[in-house]
Amino acid sequence: MKRLKKRLPRLTEGEKQLLPADTLRQGVDGIIDTLRNSVFLLVALQYFQLSDRWNSLISISLALGMLTGLFLTPFLEKRFSPRTILIVLSSLMAAGLLLPLVISGGEVYALSVTGAVFMSSLRIPFQTGYYSECYRSDRMARLMSLGTLSFILIATASSWIFGRLLDGNLASYRLILLISGLAVGINTVFLRRLPPGKEPVAKRQPFWKNLRLIWEEPRFGIASLSWMIMGFANLWSLPMRTVFLADPERGLGLEPLTVLLILGIIPGIVRLLSNFIWAHFYDKAPFVVVRIIMNTILGLGIFFFFVTTKLWIISFGAALIHLSLGGAPFIWNLWVTRLAPPGETRRYMSVHTFLCGIRGVAGPPLAFLFIQNHEIQQVGMISAALAVVAVLTLIPLLSPKLRF
């Protein structure tokens, strides 16, 4: 912390307001990340034994919110301040986590946790808007990295705790939901310390006109195309990693703690070690260089994860995946700030999240359909091939005229 203060002297008033509130918010989101990436689907598979239709719904919950964000972001920002929007969405998240404790049943569980993650993803454009409004551009990632550090620490700790609880009794998912719901609810109170947020400077555009940015801004379009390819490769394989490890019929049928060790604890340690490195790299390097390196590492990680049934190789693959994703909080949340004119960050971000939503909604259901007739390991092979295509798509951005 002392070293960071020396590098980042004299925080602005906006930075002083946003930094503590966002750091705490990201820490609580670490719990949500553990739930979304492994616990929700693991409980659906092993406790409720839900069909692939419900498992697909849980898997696309984040993407559904991103898809809807293109339409809702202009509507919400026209009527409410960003702070109010974040408080309301977080309150609805808490309600979604706590509802299965009141109404039992596998279908209610699936709908409730899907709703909670859906609300979580709707917050993204407004959170990114705060970064562009409050943080200085030359240290944006490093300031955000403090919150990302708390995110990683809590995600790793919750993976261990939740794994132990579920290993002892799968019905402990109720206690997990209670802890998580209360954490989100308490954090909602602290969101009141955020600045209200600025009104968009540019004239508000209908949501469909925002999509014009894809071809009107070539750099945005090329980066979005590459991201679509790599994002699909990652997102359609994401629920398959849990299925591969946890499902006894289509995968290895491992115990919950082992599943969360591979999907939560090992990734958390890797992301913890690489957090500040990626933050510094993002602040200093061109976007295309960072993205090519991340895509290459991610493609290799997915390949190694699915290529064998040996746990040490699978764990190595998981480590590579999350070495790449260690830079995701910065490059995913902040990259549009390098392109967007003042006041238009939410507009660019709504398109970015919309495209993420498309691939996120399409990917998991296609993966569940795919493994009905093919070996689950082939998901990893296809993802690795798509990673190569995604890297090649970025080559035009190496031109000095397009680099950013």
C-alpha cells in the first residue's frame, strides 16, 4: 500500500470518493464470482439434479443481463442517477440470493440465482462510467487493482469455505446463499457513499443507434469482432468445466471441494499473484498487445483443461486460464475508456456488454447440445482453435494508425 501511495500521490476528490466504495463493492463481488462460476451449477447438478435446460439458464444468467443492458442502460440513465441504479440493482441481487431460502424447489432455485446474476451484470456500464469519470486515465487500472485484489482474495477464500461446506453436506447451499445475500445487502448500504455520477455529456441516442459504433469506429469494431470469437470460446466452455469435473456421467464426478479447488482456489491464487502486474501492463501497453497475450494464454489454458483426465494437467490448464483472466478486470471494464469521447463511456460499454451477452446466451446452450452427441473434451479443442482465430483478427490493430 505504501509503495502504491508513492506512485499515486494526491488523489483527486473523485478518486477519494470512489476508491473505498468500489474496493468494498468488488470484494463482495468476489463472493458472487465464486457462486456464478461453480457453486450455482454444482448445486444444480448434484443436489437438485436439474435438467440441462435449467443448467443452461443458470449458465447464461450473466449474459442475459449484458444482452438486456443495451436496451436498459439508456432508459435507466435518463431517469435515475448512476448511484441510485447501482443501489437498486444490488438490492435486487440480494433478494434473488435469499428467495430460495423462503421458497424451496429446484426450479425456484434456478430462477432466483439466475435473477441475482442478471441484476449483477446490469450494473456493469454504470460501474465503468464511474471509472472514466472519477479516475485519472494514466492510473485507472492501478487504482481499480486495489478493488480487484479484494475481489480475488474473497473469491479464493469463499471457494475454499463453500467447498468445505458443500463437501460436508450439499444442503449447506442454503447457508451459502444466506451469507452471500446478507453480504450483498450490507454492501448496498455502503454504495450510498458513491458520488451521484455525472449525466452523459453527449446527446442520448436510441439504443439501436449505439450499435452503429461497431462500424463507425473501426478500432472498436475490430476489437469487438475478436472479442466475440474469443469470448464465445471462453463462455461456451465455462459451464463445461464444471460439468467435466462434477458430473459423474459425462465427466469425472469429483467431490465439491476438489471441484472448487480447481475452479476457485487455484485460479484465485494465480489471479492474486498476477493482479498488479496486469494492472501496470494495462496502463502502459497498447490494447492490442495486451489482448493478443491474453488470448494466447487463455486458448492454451482451455486446451490443457480438457485434453486429459489427469488432475495435475487440468489444474495447470485452470491456472493458465486464470493467468489470462487476471487481466480481465482491467481490460474488460476499462478498454472502452481509451476510445470513448467524454460522456460516452456508458454508450460504448452498453454495446460491448450487449455483444458479450449475445455470445454468453448462445454459448452455454450450444455447449450442452454439443456434448449430447460429442465428447466433452472436444469443447476444449474447438475453443483453442477459436483462440487462434481471435488473435489473427487483432493483427490490423498493430498498425500505428489503428493502435490504441
